[in-house]
Amino acid sequence: MPVHLYGVLSAGAVPPSSVRGLDGEPVRTLSVGAHAAWVSDIAARTLEATPQRLLEHDAVLRAALAAEYLVVPSLFGRVHADDASLRAALEPSAGSLDEAMELVRGRVEMSMLVVASGMADPGEHERSHDGGQPGRAHLERIRKQVHAERILRGNASALLQSAARALSELFVAERVVDSPAPPVLAARAHLVARENVARYERTVSLECASADPELRVAVRGPGAAYSFAAVRFG
């Protein structure tokens, strides 16, 4: 039966009985050498990446973190034909899995995201008054909006760069997210020791307190280290 992989943990890591995976299916352990893969049985070989399923996938990994297990997360949608197929895919990666586990030992992923605090609504008052050429007026509004967004993105990137300098002693690895999906203007991920999570949050709050009022900074985490130690096959 097809199985979906959530992540790879140290041997002996058992999912809490209350944890449910994709579509409410139970999460079980599959032994792979010195590691334990958390998986769920699924009905088909392919999975649609719905928002609900993405949340369910992440919730399983957060449950593992809450239990203080070492977790090397898998990206959503890693489906294998059966248990034997998954074992065969993971076994050649034993060395890289050990390295990844050492990297995430006692650490979690934290992220800073910047979004616009409010978008200007053109509204009814911006009807065209340029001699009956609404097309030209529309293109001009688009040009101004693109220019304004470019400036906002630049300011957002500069804000996170400044915050990252203040955080430098709190993380061991950093990833700058290229072209983040809208509405996010800029994003950075950090690998942070568990004991430094609260200090990380306070530092971001202090550094961004006087930021451009058009920008809003959010902190996401603690979570699994997708940006630094995701499962690799082969």
C-alpha cells in the first residue's frame, strides 16, 4: 500500500497516539536501520497539495518537535509504493541522515516574514479623467503600483538584513528566501537553539519596532528545519 513520509527520526521515536496525519489517517513508525520513519498509509500514489494537507503534514512534525525528538523533515508529497520501497530509498541516505540529525540536535527553524501592513485601494474616486482614455490611465496606475511594490520589497529586504545582524549570535545557519510567494515581500529562515527561541522573538520585536509603518514583520516557528535538513534520497 502507498505510504506518505513525514520525516525521519531517531530509532525509538514513537508518534503520540493522539497524532493524526493526512486526511485523519494514523501515523505509524517504519524502522529504517538506526532511524525511524514516520509515515501514513494513503489510498493513491499521488497527493494533491491542498492547504489542509500541508497543515496536517506540518502538524505531525510539530508533534515530533513537541516530544523533543530529533526530526529530519520530509517535504510534502514524498509517496512510495510500499514500506519496502521507502526503506530502499532511505537506506543509501543513512550517512546524510546522521549528519542532518546532528545539525538539528537541540535546534528548530525560526523565520522572519515581511508583508505590507496595508494595500491602497484605488476605489471609485480614481476613475479616469484623461480625455476619455481609461486604458492609458489604467496602465499608469499599474506602473505606479509596480514601482511602489519594488520600493517596498527593497525596504523589506533591508529591514530583515538589519534584524539578521542583531540576531547573528542566536542562529547557526541562515537562508534568505528568494522570490517569496505573495503577499510576503521578504523572508529569512534561521536554525536556532531551542533555548534561544524566546530571545529570538524578543530581538525581532525590538529591531522592527521602529520599522516603516507600511511594513509588518511576523515571526514563524519554532518548526521543523525544512530549510536546512530536509530528507534527501540517494
